[in-house]
Amino acid sequence: MTIPFNRPTPFGSELEYIKQAIESTHLSGDGFFTKKCHAWIEEHVGCKKALLTHSCTAALEMAAILANIGVGDEVIMPSYTFVSTANAFVLRGGIPVFVDIRPDTLNIDENKIETCITEKTKAIVVVHYAGVVCEMDSILAIAKKYDLIVIEDAAQAIYSKYKGKPAGSFGHMAAFSFHETKNLISGEGGALVLNDSSLIERAEIIREKGTNRSKFFRGQVDKYTWVDLGSSYLPGEITAAFLFAQLENAKAITEKRLQVWNSYHKSFEELETKGITKRPVIPQNCEHNAHMYYFIFPSLDLRQNFINQMKSEGIHCVFHYIPLHSSPAGKQFGRTGSPMTNTDRISNTLVRLPIFCDLLASESSLIINKTIHFLEG
Ligand SMILES: *Cc1c(COP(=O)(O)O)cnc(C)c1O
């Protein structure tokens, strides 16, 4: 038996909706299923506007244009994140300023943000790692004090909450991912959500190649033309049809992941008590979406031995980000705003276990047994 790290699968009416999309003869973007997805996201995230994109990367690129990031503008963000968090801003000439993460949630350390702010700072990009929302109250207060734009990279955080409010509802903008490695999927896919209604009209233009085509389709102008910067950021209807079937089942999918997460968490409690590993920390004020289950080991060697041993048993466990501040492009385009102590340590010692919604009970018990056997041995 082999257990992959992730096994993306349809959950409900994906095939039926794709058939409907094909039969509707509207295969390009912004048709029936895209509108259904927009309505779902607007209702569940509680944002002013949702716009599907072909990836979270695309949504972040749109956010960088909407934030008017230009050459030399500084954007504060964690180093412990995916490349797109930074790249979207570098494409506009922005400079990522990397801040260390907290040792508990592995989210940006809100107490280290303020000292990184300069005359050039334009925005703060937060990443809700593993679907655990950042300390948004403090971050929003800092942003308000210095008049900065807040963008949530909520790629991993659909259906998560902080103090009862959904991820994606805190910043001026937020970006979600529906890549097959995330909780709700469409192969490749994403969404930009806007909480500031003054950004909506320009966002629609940027997403439609810099044209006012959305206005044209609504009958608000009689022809459409090139009016601003833009690109093609929208997905086709087949992707939206798949995604809508997933969104409809968001609660059930999240509950299934939480079941796996909770069974891991309970089973590994003793390993933590004995000081062998550290388990994820979920703050009291956060409802997470079980995007990820990880361990933090005392050393890089133990982590590597664990990954190799599990691999030899057919179980695929993986580490995570190479910090952006130590990557070749990160060194070229960004700078560090604080010592990277936690980032460097976590990057070397974190390992992720397989978690997906149809992971069988027999598979999760095998993973648990092999893990305990290796770590107690
Ligand atoms: C997955 C991910 C992305 C990129 O998402 P895509 O949809 O693949 O573009 C960006 N940021 C974070 C934090 C992610 O986990």
C-alpha cells in the first residue's frame, strides 16, 4: 500500500456540473457556474465582491495592481510562505520586506511588523498558514496607524475563522487558492475577494485584460475598450463548474479533514508530552479548516530520517517552504526586516503528514502507527 501526500478527488456533482456547462455552450469565463461560485464566496466570506481567477497567484497579481504597487514600494510579508506571495509584488517593482514568524502558529509575528515600516511601505501581506488566521486585530491596528493596505494571502484558509469572522474578510483584499493541494479544489483555481467597494470596478477591468468588458455585458456601456492595465485572470466555466460542486460541499469536506486532523492530534499527544515532537497550535480565537497536519522535530536529521523511513513504508510525508529570504530570487528582490530565527528553524524541522478528505481510516491508522513506532524507537 502507498499513501500519497495528497489525493485530489471529486466529492459531489462535479461531473454533472461539467456536463451542464458543456451543454450550456458557454465555456469561457463568467457564465452560470462562475456566478454561482461568486455568490457562494460572497455569502460565506462575507466580502463585498468575489472574482474567480485561474489561480491564487493570479489573484495576488491583481491585488498588487489594485494596491498600486510601483518601483521601490515596500511590502511587508513573512519569508515562510509560497513564492507567489512575494512574486506578485516584485512583478510590479515592489520590494518584499521579510518578517519572522511566530513559533506557535507559524504566522507572521505581528509584534515584529512595526519596526519594519519605512516611508516606502505600502502594504502588509499576511499568510494564514495551515488555515490558522493571523492575529488580525493587531495587524489591522498597525495598518490603520500607518495607512497601509492589508492583503490576506488566504490560499490555505477557506472556511477558517478568527474571532468568529471568516478568513478573507479582514484585509482590503484577499486571495484564495483552489489548487488541487488545497481544501476545496478545481485543479488550478483561485479567487480575489474585495472588502473595499471602491476597488470593485477596477478589479473587474484588470481581470478582463484591462477592458471595461464587464460593464459592456451588463449593458452599462455600448462598446468595450482598453481602459487600464490588465491581463486574462479569469477561469473558464468547466473549472468553475467543478469548483461549485466543491463549494457546495465545503462543510462536509472540511468536517472530513477535521476528523483526520483531530485523530492525528489526539494520537500524537504523548509524543509531544515526551518532548519528541511539537504539534500544531490552534489559538482559542481561531477555528481552523484542517488544511495541514504538521510536526516540528528537534532537528533536521530526525526530520529527514522520519521522511525517509515513512517513504520506505509507502507513506509520503513532505517538508515545506525554503524561506524566501534565503532563496536566490528572494535575496535579489527582497530584504529581511528582522532576524529570521523561527523561520530558519521551522523550515528545517517541520514535516507534513498526508491529509485529504477521503483518507481512509485504515490509512490514517497506518500513518499513526508507523509514526509512533518510528518516533518511540
Ligand atoms: C498554494 C498557495 C499559493 C498559490 O496558489 P495557486 O492557486 O497555486 O496560485 C499562494 N500562497 C500560499 C500561501 C499558498 O499556500
